[in-house]
Amino acid sequence: MTDKPKQLQSLSTVADSIAFDIRRRDSTRQAVRWILLNLALATGYFLLGKLSLALALPPDYVSPIWPAAGMAFAAALTWGNKRVWPGIFLGSLIVNSTIGATFHIGAIVPACGIAIGTTLQAAIGAAWLRKLIPDLKINRPDRVLLFSMVCILSCLIAATIGNACLFLNGAIGLKQLPKSFFTWWVGDIFGLQIFTPVILLVLAPISIWKRYRLSVGVPLFFTISLCGAIYLFVKDADERQLTRDFVTTTDPFRYEMQSLDRIYAQTLLQLAMSYQARDTLPGPEFLIIADDLRKKLPAFRVLSWSPVLDAAGQARYAQSARQAGSRSTTILRPPGFAASADGLAAPVMLITPLGGNERAVGLDLLGEGARSVTVREALNTGKLAVSAPLHLAQDPDGPGGILVAVPIIKSDGSRGVLTAIIDLRLIDKLLTTIPGVLWELRQISQSGESTVWQSKKFAAPRFDTESYLDRAGVYTQQRVQLGKSEWRVILFLPHAELVREVDNISLLALFLALFSCTIFANLAMIIGSYREQQDDLIRSLAYLDGLTDLANRRAFDDAYSQAWRRCQRNHLPLGLIMIDIDNFKSYNDHYGHQAGDACLRAVAATIKAPFARAYDLVARYGGEEFACLMPECDLQGVRAKAEELRAAVMALGLPHIGSATGDVVTISLGVASMIPQSLQHRDQLIALADAHLYIAKASGRNQVCSG
């Protein structure tokens, strides 16, 4: 006998150890599930956010709908704010830190602010909706209206905080603030109104949403698909309109660039051919002709004549220069210039305009690399030759100029070259009618293309079509050919500078489509609920006890299973009260079955009256037994409610002569409460409350027992 307490103590210790190990393993599983849930939410938010940005509409590429906001809102409704806020915050932070496709540290501060706004929007909106519609059954017009109002008002949170962060960080200016706020707000509203029901239909464990999957989900899916098709059509139409407008705007520039070969080069060739035909070399008259050409063709920055001289010709250069009317009678080779290896020289004898080009008179064109290559190519081929862009001393910060050389050869063997500098500033002048346009000049050679000038640094993509549009702006290109040389001029207009001269019919069509989808989503929830209400009516009749109007045993079993899973998932207590009318058999024997039925109805109404929460359930468990299910209620709260019920039934004062506890009807109650664990069987709570009810009855009845 003395060993029995020790054995019980040892068994109790082992049981406590096993229970602790079970709780520890369950806590580990809960932590792993929490981490996986938030990682999945962050990934989903990131992917939906990137999809929205990829489908944004030009020219400013603001997304008219933000599905990620709907996903965040649905997650907060389904799993609770405390469980999902890290995933929402992390997903929003990553999306807004990588707007330019790559992470940059400067975006961290505004991205954090935007992520806080996004998280608060989901948390506050979900808490507000749960308060207004605790069971989340958005299946009546008044509830749909409440859902819409919550969406509209809660979306002000992220729009306000996000735009404030962007404004304070300098990402948007005061002028862009109203438009940015409106598009942000409307995009989030559409995201919540359309995608919150969709995501709840797919993921929510709430039974009402599971039943809506066919009646609401299928038509809503087709409506969203139609909106997607309209969205893509509008985006394609806008992009084609933008590129078409830009190409049309740049048509005058393109014509002028084509004229470089058709007009400028041909004019120089015709001038050389006129001297060639007369078998003469240019003299003083050249300056008059050249001045007249420059007035007609302003891209000619400089026109000059340079004879090609051997040693003997160089000795007579001073005399020849005076006869031609040159301002310099000496051949100049400043630093960077040197006499050619073959002894030839090509000094600039005549030049116009002279003002600003005094130092060029007498300059030996064969004494410097780039100029020498172009002049020799013209002399050797007898055709027009063009240089790569040259630095111009008169415009040190500009794009430079192109040297064009055309040979003139007399019958007596004397020769020289007509040269012209075509100023690439011509491109800037031609583009003054298009504010904000940037341009890039690329030289095309057998080895590929190389950029020789950019008006302002920008990353020009490679494209083979006439025009191209991306998220940075709109591009067009023009190939220019002078002689054998070829260039590509790329024009770029950023979206920030883009002025659209088109109407907004396509964008209006998209917003109308999204608005229609929103209305349809709300109507689908209302219409789809009508059949569910009919089913609920039939189900309620099947789940109702005909005598007491309480839920029957079947309804209790279903509600108990759902409450067990929900409390287990959210780590909340689940309370249960088991009730038995004391000595009810003797009551029936003495007063008759009709009086017994009346007693059951009176006790049922008294038990049901104190329960005000929507998710509490009072059911007739069987015969004279009742069960009260109380989710999210600990043992202290359950016991207090049980004492209240016991006192209320006793206060009815229903006569009961055959009772062992007094002369009125009384009840015995067994109560229990626990936080359901994954390794526990769900009937364990019922067994515990039933055991406590047995103890209450065995201990004298008319009392509450909680163990």
C-alpha cells in the first residue's frame, strides 16, 4: 500500500514530461508554420506587385489596379493581423525597393514608409471589417456596402503615407502629388474590391467562402479575364499612339538629317565638279561662293580650300597664297601637328567665315591624324570622304563636327581639296521644337557601333524598328549616310517630359471596365448568396431541435469541429459547458411528458438567453442534456458563465417535487477549457467536460464542477 503513492507520483512525473515535450514540439511547429506563412505572403505580394508594375500604362506608368493590396487584406482577414503583418511588410518593402528592377540603397527609407502604410491599411481595414461583419459573410446588399466603404476609406491610409514618403524624399513634386495620390488610392480600391473576394474564395478556410467558390468564383474569374483583355488592349493602343505621335513630331528632323547626304554632300561635290570642269583651282571667288552656300545651308560651319603641295610647291606657297587672297602666307603646324612622312602638305589657303577661324588659315591638314586620313582618302579615291566627328575649338563642350573632303585635280597635276565642317550642333537646333528630347550619335563601322556623343547620359536600347517604347520613354532612330560613312542618330523622350496630345478614351474605357468588374464582384457575392441562403434555410431546419428551437446534436458536432480547428490554428482557448437537468426522469414520471417538454423549452430558453456572441452555440445534446460551446474563452470565463446559468435556471422556480436537490428544477454543469493542440484528439474537451458533469452530479447535483 505504501508503494502506491510513489507509483502514482512517478506516473504523474512521466505524464508531465510527455506533456511538456508535446507542447514544445507543437510550439516549434507553430513557429515553422508562421515563418512559412509570412514567407509565402511576402513572395505573393512581391510577385503581384511586380506584375502590376509590368502592366502599368504609359506615359507615367502608374498601375490602375494593385492586386497585392487585395491579397494583403484577404490575408489579414483569414489569418489575423498579428500573424501576417511581417509578410505584408516584407513583400511591400522588397517591391518598393526594387522599382527600377534592381535594389538600390537610396530607396530603403521611402520603401519602409510605404511598407508601413501598406501594412497599416491591411491591418486596420481587416479589423474594421471584422468588427462590422464578424462572420465575414458578405452576402447581403447592406454588408456589400459596408465592405465597399471599408475598402474605400482604408485605402486612404496607404495612399496618404506612401505619397507623403515619396514627396518628402523628393521622388515626386508638389504638382504630381494630387495625381499620384488619386491613382494610388483608386488602384488600391480596385485591388481590394476585386481581388479580396477572389483570394478569399481560393484560400480562406471560412466555410461561407468555400461554398461561394463555384457560384461566385467562376463568373468572377471570367469577368477578371475580360478586364485583363481590355487592359492589354488599352496598354497596346496607348503605346502605339505614343510612338506614332513621337515619330510624327520628329519627322522634320528626320527630313533634315536625310538632307545631309542628299543636299550638303551633293552641293560640295557639285562645287568641286565646277572647278574640275573649268580645269582651274579655287581663287578669291571661292570665298564669295562659299559665303552664299553657307547662307543657304547653315549646317556648313566652315568651308575651305587647301592645295596639296610637294616640297617645291611649299616653297612657292607664300606667293600663291598672296595671289589667292589668303590672310596667311606660311604653313602652320601647331602642337599635335607634324610634317607628313611623304613630304606633302595641305595648308588651308581660303576659309569662310574668317571670324573665329583665323588660327585655321595656313593649318596643314596633312599634319594631324584624323584630318590627314580623310584628306588622303579623298585624294586617293578621287571621291568624297568623311571623317569621324572632330573636336571643335569653337565649341569645346559640344558634339563636334564632321570633316567632309572633296578632291579637285587639274590636268597639269596640281591638286587640292575642298573641305567643309558640318556642325553636329545642327541636331540640337533641329530638336528645339521638341522640349526634353535627348539624342545620341552612334558611328557604324564593320566592327560594330560606337557611341560618339550623347546630349545627356541615358541608356539607349538596341532596336531594329523605326521606333521603340519602354518604361523609360519612347525612342526613334534615323540612319545618316555621308559618302561611305554611316551614323545612327537615336532620339529619346523620357515619359516625365512626354506630353500626350491624344485623348484619354482608352484609359477611361479601362477604368470603366475595372469599375464594372468591381460592381459585378459585389453583385456576384449577393446573387450567389441567394442560393446559399436557401441551402442555409434547409440546413438550419436540419440542424434545429424541433422541441427547444436550439441547435441539435448534428449542428453542435459541425460547429465544434470548426471551432476546434480555428482555435488550434490561432492558438486560442476553446470552452465547453455540459448541462444536465437534475432528476428529470422523476419530473416526467410525476408531471407527465407534456409538462416535461414545457420544462425542456423553459430551461433551453433560459440557458440560451445570456449568450450574445455570434460564434457561441447552445445546443440540445440529447434528452435532458445541453451543451454550450464558447470559443476564445478560458476556464475562468467558462465557469463564471456556468454559475450564471445555474442561478438563472434555479430562479425560474419550476416546481419539482421529486427532486433530490430541492423543490424546484435545477441543473448540474461540467465545464472545461483548453487551447487545442495538434496532437490532441478533438473529442478530448468533450470527454473532460462530461467527466466534470459526472462529478457534479455525483457530488450532490445543482452545482458547477471544473475539475
